[in-house]
Amino acid sequence: MGLDITAYKNIKKLGSFKLYEDYEEQFDEDETLYIMNDNKDFPGMMNGIETNDIYSYEDTYDFRAGSYSGYNRWREWLCKTMVGVLPDLVWEKQDDFKGKPFVELINFTDCDGIIGPEMCKKLYKDFIDNKDFIDNKAKVVEDDLEEYFKGLYLEWCMAFEFASQDGCLVFN
């Protein structure tokens, strides 16, 4: 098991339903996105989309972020590289890290979750604004792992590029 990411581009609301069975009867699952996760533990992350809404989308971008432990190692690398601390400190003292790059992604679920259009735009900007730093200066783990993590950084950047175009990003 592991973490798979799907970025949706140009989502458009089609309707809302209370019961998943109603959705199944009226829409083709391969052509629509049904938002069921409400991210109650991460307020503000879904801004721009609502639970129990159904959306069409223009395109998707998928990638595997790694095993859950692998993703958490990447997230730790990102946090140490960009914020200078381990994620635990960001989780414990969230207010101290507001405004720092990537803190919303660092302080987000490592399994099921959805990032809405507004936050996708902010995080995409973080990825673009810090790409040169990651490419040229980051070095917090051994060489092989560093290159692997930089490759994942590019995957995340591509996913957020898609999702920043009036879309969303789904953790599966």
C-alpha cells in the first residue's frame, strides 16, 4: 500500500447529492469526481469545493508518491530543506510556521484527503518559487535519496500545476 495522487484540472460542479447511490445512478464514475472527504482535521484545505458535490474535469495527472513511510520521509526532507525543522514541530506549533513555503502540505494528511483550488494555487506557487533552491542548494540526505526526493518534487510540482488550473488534488 502507498499514497497515490490524482490532480484534476478545470473542475466544474455538476450537482450535489446526499447519498452515493444517487450519484452512481446519474453519473459515470469514469468521467466525474465525487467529493466525499471533508478534511475536518485540516480546515481551509478544500476551499473552493464542497463535500457531496459532483464535478466534471478536463484532465488528470496521476503519480505514486511512494509508500506511506516513503511519502513521510519525502515530506520530512521537504520540511527540513525548506523550513529547517522536522514536521513534528510544524504540527505542534502551526501558528509559528504560517507563511512558510509548503507548510500546508507538510501539515496535511498522509492518506485520504483533498486539496481544493485555492490551496492548490498557493502550493503550486511554493513549488515554482523554490524549484531553483531545491535544484541547486538542497542537501539534507544521502545522494541517492536526494535525487529520488528531487524527482518526487517535480512530480508534485506537475500535479499542483494541473490542480492550480481551477482543479483539486486528491490523496488516495
